[in-house]
Amino acid sequence: MGTDNYPMPRVHCGAHTRTGVSCRQPAMLNGRCRLHGGKSKSGVEHGRYRTGEYTKEAVAFRSEMRELLRITKQMIAKS
């Protein structure tokens, strides 16, 4: 199939494969194909997400609670 009849210009990934040739998959907006530079999933969409214990929000919340506990213990010790 020639590129002359294709309605849109073909943009290929261009990343080098293990065999040393350029990848011929269609490129996304970032210039790479889904295999060589696609958007990575995060949060609930990610396949390894289980409980949310290590999300940024949960880690920040635990840090704030530790700080409050430390301040509270200092106040109790002073009185």
C-alpha cells in the first residue's frame, strides 16, 4: 500500500528497536508509539493499585499526623 493514496500523512515512531531498525508503528502526539513512549497509567487505572496506602495524599496525611502527634507529646511533657 503506497502512501500516496493515504488520506493523512503517516508519522512513524522512529524509536530504534532491538534489531536496530526504526519502529514502524504509528506515532502518537508525543512522537513515539504506544510501546516506546506512551502515557503511563497512575492511580486506580494502574494494574498494581491495591489499597492507596502509598498515594501522595495518604503519605502527606500520615506525615501531618506524625507532626501533630509529636507537637502534642511535647505539650503534654511541658505541663
